[in-house]
Amino acid sequence: MFNYQGKNIVIMGLGITGLSCVDYFLAKNVIPKVIDTRTEPSGLERLDARVLYHVGSVNVEWILAADLIVVSPGIALSTPELVKAQQRGIQIVGDIELFCREVNLLDNKKIAAITGANGKTTVTTLVGDIAKSSGLRVGVGGNIGKPALALLDDDYDIFVLELSSFQLETTYSLQATAATILNISEDHMDRYPDGIRQYTAAKQRIYTNAQNCIINHDDKLTYPQFTSHNTRCIEFGLQNGMYHLDQDYQHLVVNDNIVLDSAKMQLFGVHNYLNVLAALAISDALGIDNKISLQTIKNFKGLPHRFELVFEHNGVKWINDSKATNIGSTVAALKSVICQGSLYLLLGGDGKSADFSSLVPYLSKQKDIQIYCFGRDREQLAQLKPEVTTTLVTMKQAMLAIAQRVKRNDIVLLSPACASLDQFKNYAERGNVFTALAKELG
């Protein structure tokens, strides 16, 4: 049991996560200090009057005098002040670690922990819906929805957590009933200077002390590097593993038995079928009735901005995959899309220092593709397949140009492989703008 009484605790980073950490310690009658390098961080107006705070810079004196530092996911452990603290032996954790310490003290609680470069929000939401349909008390949060610590306010049977690599970096006590890395591809390389190996190592922490590891047969980087002797590994994949698809991708198969016709689902696209297989494997590992899982899957509509068919008119489909903020997401979309006419692909934004060259094979597989690049890294993206690429400054300009060319059986796909912050508030705003323009131009 962790005792924080009398400890000098510093929380780095405010916002929703930071506030949840403040509330957690105040409930234990421990008053932390808060540091945020922003001059006007979100949540400052909600901070308890008893809590001392320092904004606009890092308070080195506070950091080095701390007994425990709780960092928000957006703050890199390579921050010089944190490196100094580590060298002095000061413990640095995140909110997920605080959450796990509490849950480990409770009886009969299950955790489903989900990470991956792509699809983790869809799978987390679907597993949460399945568990709720079974009549269990379910808390869904972590990297989406409620902060994990806020879930402790209710007496849940199962916690379904989406976890980012940033959150996993500072988590040590996770003991998941079922844990999965859905896939690995380059993302956040600006945060991981040592490349994909460093990023994968952060993701792999989700398997520590897990009872069941749900792994992607087709992605070797998702295979556990270290597991305890009593950990069970369960595979899903396109056509291999306990959970897979048939040869025509028309049915979901478990233990060589067809369990669901993909045409009966509201989700579409091969990558979404893989997401469903992963969710089904997790739900089975949690002990949920398979019939309930399959019925919930049939009714699941998916999430906005994730390979979402937002408009169809005169035989032209407009697909909003704005959540594709990295290369792996765009690869998944290109592998999933089935186009009888021309595919008009919108790429662009802030590539976060990624190497886009891995997109080339997938762009080349599309028989009739036209690429429109926009945003900050448009010139770099345009070099991938210059003979079929048009470069414009904004997404709107690109869509106006596309609208003059599309015809029946064509598909317009926004799957940008980049973050949106160079021209939009977030990926959701980018997706909303795409959707509005699709309906206007289509």
C-alpha cells in the first residue's frame, strides 16, 4: 500500500488529467503542488485554493525537492528537469500508475487495457459497449473520455482503458485481465528520437503482468517481448490466429467456426473487421457471453472521423478518416478501401517528423489513384508519387479541385497520415470541415 501522507508531491501539467490527479490527492488529505509551463493552462480556474501552483516555466526547485512527481502524458520524460530528478532517484509516475495502485487493492476488478498506433479508440469503445450490454458495471476512460482516476469514484466491475504510449511510459503496476497492442507503426517520432524501437518498447509495457495478451498475428511488433509464465497469448489476424477472417473477408471466424457475417455489421473496411476481432477476443478473455458480444458488434456504428462514410451521391463516396494522424492509419485505410473507379486521396498536415516512404507500396497498389497534398508537409508528401499528385495549400482547395473531376464509382478519401494542428484545432475539426465540404460539393 502506498502512503502519500507527509510527502512532497508535485504534479506537472494541469488540464483534465492534472486536475484529476489534484482531486485524487486532496481526497487523501494530501495537498500537492502544480507546475505548468503554459502561462494560462486549462483548468487553472478550477484549481482548489489550497494548492500552490507555478505557471509559465518549470519550477526546478519544486521538482528537485519532490518525493513524487506525477507527470501528464504530454510531458516527455526527456525534459531536462525531469532527467535531473530521475538522476536523484525521485520517483516519476503518471495518473495511470496512481489508478493501478488503487485498483490492485480491490477485489474482483478486471481491467482491459488497449493500445496501438491505430484503432484503439474504436476497440476501447466497442469493448466498453459489449461489457455494458452484458449487465456489468463498466468504466471506460484513460486516453479517452474520463481520466482513469475519475473512474475510481464509482464501483465498477470492469475498467476498459485506452492507453497511449505516453501514459504507459510512466506506468509500472498495471495488471490487466486482457491487454492488447493492436498494431505498431511510426507515430510520435518527434517524441521518440530512437525511432520505432523506442516507441514499441513503450507500448510493450502494457503486457507487464497481464493475464491474457491479445496480439496481432500479422504484426510481429505486437508480440510480447517479456511475459510471465502464466500469461496466455491469443492471436487475431487477417487469416491466421484463433480470431480471423475468411478468405473473402466476408465472415468473422473464431476457433475455425464462423461466428458473424461481416455484411451484418454497420462497420465496414478490413481494418475495422480486425478491430472487431480484437474486441471479441478481449471480451471473451473478460468472460463475457459470446452471444451478447456478437449482438453488440452488429449494432455498433463506429466512431466519427474513423473511416466514416459521410456522404454518397451520384455513385461517389466521400470517406472521412481524419483520425488517421499517422502513417499506419492511412495504410490501414488504403488496405481496406475497395474502389471500382478512381480513388482521390487527401494527404497532408503536420507529419510529426515521420518518414512517409513506407506509404509508397500502398499508394502503388491502388490501380487508379489521384493524390492531393495540402498543409505543412505537402511538398514532402508530394514526392511519394509525384506523377499522380496535385499540391495545394489547404484541404478546401484540394477538395474544390477534386469535385470538378469525380464521377460514378469514385471514392474521395481523407486519410491524411498527419496531425491537423498546422491548419485546424484538431482532427475532429478537420473531419467536420471535410464532411461539410463533401455535402456541399457533392
